[in-house]
Amino acid sequence: KAGVTQTPRYLIKTRGQQVTLSCSPISGHRSVSWYQQTPGQGLQFLFEYFSETQRNKGNFPGRFSGRQFSNSRSEMNVSTLELGDSALYLCASSLEVQGSNTGELFFGEGSRLTVL
Amino acid sequence: QQQVKQSPQSLIVQKGGIPIINCAYENTAFDYFPWYQQFPGKGPALLIAIRPDVSEKKEGRFTISFNKSAKQFSLHIMDSQPGDSATYFCAASMWGQNFVFGPGTRLSVLP
């Protein structure tokens, strides 16, 4: 069974640009969540999607947005990039059984964004 | 109230030692407490998890101790090996959602 796939793995942008990151969850997983990982802040929750609906949202500005498609693939977008957005962006998928989330997050290897 | 505190920030032990990483939370609504292990260049992977109705859980060399009244939980790694060198994150969640992660502990196990 293929794991969580994130693309691109590495990218470099300049301030003011925008970026779109993609995540393909494990087959059968309908919950996809996104995290920002930085050395000083650890893993910070961005948002979670389930069945194409945003179910939870973290404390990030509106420049950070996401969406989920009918095949459970998800994208996140960051507009008007700032230097502080440089981070590893991790996507995780999880399985829901009988309406209840099993709780185990399966992470991808991340997309490392550098903003110059 | 959503914060999870984790200590120490880094830890160095000799092979065979028993590193212990501690976490504390405030929100009593949390009902799931996992530990994730992350190697450089990889995403975190679930190591072991516990729910608040038990005080201890063992899986192989890894043990979680949970103290509900103190709102603390810890990870113990028995007979640690150089291959255990990684960053460890504790986390807490409600109903399998809204995960809050600790800041991480970088563990180095010396041969």
C-alpha cells in the first residue's frame, strides 16, 4: 500500500509569490491534515479536511488555504509569501472507521519551502 | 490550554541506557496521546499511543507511562540503540482530531 505522497519535495520562492503544495493520502483515507514544521515551533496544525470539507483550522493567517478533492487528494496554498513561511510542510492522512477517526496520522515526507 | 509541553529539548545517552521524555498537557478533554518518531528527511511516524483509561502501555522496547491526575505522560526507551537516534514528538488530541504536538526532543544514542 502506497504511503502519503507529497509534491514537490523541495521548492524555492521569493517574497510575495504564492505556492501550491499537493498531497495524495493513503488509499481509503478520507481525512487529510496539514502541518507546518519549523525548528523553533515544532509541528503547528494548519487545517484538516474530510470529504472535501474543512473540518478544523489552526491559527494561521488567511494567506494559508487549502482544499480537498473528491478523490481525497488535497492541496494547500500560501499566497503573498513571507520569509517566515520557510518551513517543512507536512501532510498527514488518517482513517475513519464507522464515523470515528482512528487517531493514527500517517505523514508524508513533506515539502520543504524556502522563501528568499 | 491547547499547549503540550515537552522536555528535555535534547538528550544524549549511551547505548543500553533508558532515555525518558516527559510531556504535560492542560486540556482534560484530550483523549488520545501518541508519540511520533522522526528521522532526518522523513515525516513523523507513530511509535506508540495511549488513551487515558490506562496508566501504562508497552510495545517492544517503548513504554508510555500516563498520569491522568497530574496531566503528564512520558516515553521510556529500554535498552536504547544508536538506531533510536531521532526526534521524538508527543501529541494530544480529541476524538482523533485537533492534534497538538509538543516541540520535540532530539535524542542521540551513542554507540
